[in-house]
Amino acid sequence: MVDSTTTASEHSAHREGAAQTVGAGSSAETTAGLGAMVLALMALVGVLPLILAAIATIASGAGLLLEGAAVTARYSELRLETASRRPAQVAERMVAMLA
């Protein structure tokens, strides 16, 4: 027999972790994106162009990686919320989330 209080607390802990991942991911994405933009502009001006362009590319990749983690956390939370709903309702919620 499954204990419903344990399941509810597990869902609650998962949601809190997902919310923290989404929040941290958004801040880190912004920071990585701004850093890449500043480095790329400095490279365009002529300050160590090859080195700064390479670092800007790495920062852009890190931002994309963090975005992937945030989207995964959002999807995981959405999947828990919509476990008992019809597929059409889940699709509507996903479209709203990504918009």
C-alpha cells in the first residue's frame, strides 16, 4: 500500500527543487548572456579578439546549458501537475509555459 503523505511530501520537495533550478537557471542564463555580449563587443573593438571571442562562445554555450536545465525543471514540474489530466490539456499547458 502506498502512503499518500510520503508521496505528497516527495512531490512538494520535487517542486521546491524545480523552482530553485528555474530561478537559478534564469539568473545564470542572463549573466552568461550579458558576459558573452560584453566579451564579444570587446573582441570586435580589437581587445584580444581571438581569446575574447573564444571565451564569449564558451559563455554562450554555458547559457544554453543552463537554459536546458531550467526547461527540464519546468517540464518535470508540469509533468507532476498534469499526471491526471488529458493529453490535450497537457499540450495546452506546455504551449502556455513556453510562450
